[in-house]
Amino acid sequence: MGAEHRTVKIVVIVVVVLLVIGGILGLTLGLLLNQRYVELEVWPRTDDYKWEEPLIQFSPSNKGTVYPWIKRINDFLRPYETTIPEDPPRAPCSIHNREEQQIRSNNCEMAMRVWAPCTIDEYYGYTMGTPCVFLRLNYLHYWVPQPYNVSSSLAIPTEMPEYLKQFMIQRPAQMFGDYVWVSCGGELNSDKENIGPIQFIPAGLPPGFPLSRLHTADKIPYANRNLPDQTPPPLIAIFFENPRREVLINVECRIWTRDIYYDPYSRVGRARFELFINN
Ligand SMILES: *[C@@H]1O[C@H](CO)[C@@H](O)[C@H](O)[C@H]1NC(C)=O
């Protein structure tokens, strides 16, 4: 009788200890993964970039304030340089402007036109006070996205921007493939006014990332999940056509998939940054 009692006690203790260890492990893993899970990155960024307040500030007429931003974008785009860009090109293929670069392959010349005005040929819009900001997704190796499309009978959220719904209807997923959709806008009411019209670049292409080009968990062997990707993830750019000067503009961008819920405090699939354009 006594021995049996002791066995039960030991089993209970072992179970409790295992549960505690499991809980601690799960919690730390969850916290770690949370920070590095489906990040929507904003570029350019400074060396002391902070997620909470990434500020892009410059004065279009002052070369000294514009040049560092152009250099940061060039540094960011360097891994994307190629003479044989894909169709459609995943990024601007050159970081040397036309005068500097005597020979540019025909394909790259075409790709640069697709990415206009978010190319070095137009100084990414910074000298005109109409900057381009690049977005890309990172930390996708543990993610299997559930895209929004009109091919499935599942409902599309009513709060989804109209332009995304239009693209979804015009380019059905069975023919054009699925996208992780992206929307951007002013964060507060004043920002919604100050931000002015924005365009997603490449113009005319869906605002988002094609699933076919994202290295998500379903596309990589389990053993390779900790390894870095061979090719950098595809980009899109937001082009601010006429942002108000001399005010701080808070911009929020987010992705739209069925499995990621919107939360204004979350970092998963959501990014924010601040634009301040001086006179
Ligand atoms: C459409 O969306 C559903 C649900 O997210 C997904 O399972 C499916 O693969 C998507 N694509 C097509 C072509 O149906």
C-alpha cells in the first residue's frame, strides 16, 4: 500500500515538474518567436533604428539631409542588383543612375521603368519631397499564410480597403496566384489628411507580396528553417505623391491574411514609421 502511494506521489511530482518546465520553455519560445515572426520591414532606416519611432526626416532642398537617405536606400538595394531581373522585377535592379552607369541591360532598363519613380534615376523621390519607402516581409520560415482571395467561399473582411478588393476581383488567384496584401495609411485623423495621396510601386501591380516568391514554411525543408534565404525577399514601395511639409506624419502599414489578426499594438505583420519633410 505504502509503495503504491509513493509511486503515485512521484508520478504527480514528475508531471508537475514537466508541466512547469514545458510552460517556461513554451513561454520563452513564444516570446522569442513573437519578435521574429512575420515582420513587415520598413526601409530606409538609420543605424539606430527603433521599431517604435523610425523617423525619416529631410529637407528636399538641402543635399546634406537628402544624401544619407539615398545612400541608405542604395545600401539596402545592393543585394537586389542584377542584369537579368525577373518579370515582374522583385526590386529596382540598379543603384547607379543613368549618367553614372553607361551600360544598363535592356531588361534592367525596363525593370527600372516599372519601379519608377522609386529608383536612383529619380533619387527615390527624396530631392522632390515625394519620398519612396520600401517594404518587405521577413522571418517567414515558420509561417504558412492563409491568403485572402475570391476563389475561396470564405468571407472577405468589410474593413479591407476597396483597392485591395478590386485587385482581388481583377486578378483572380487561380490565374494570377495568391498575394499577401498590404495597405498603408495615416495613423491618426490628422495623419490621414497630411499624408496626401499615396501609390504602391510598381504601379498597376497588386499592392502586396506574391506567395510564390515568399520562402514560407511550406516551401522549405524542415531542416533548413534556421538557414538564411539565398535570395532576398521581394519588395514593394510606397510613393508619397504630395505629403504635407513641416509636420510629423505617422504612417501605418499592415498585411492582410486570414491567420494574422490586426492589433494596433502588435508587431506581427504590421509596421509604422514617421515622415517629417522640412521645407
Ligand atoms: C484562396 O484562399 C484560401 C483560403 O485562404 C486558400 O486555401 C487557397 O489556397 C487560396 N488560393 C486559391 C487559388 O484558391
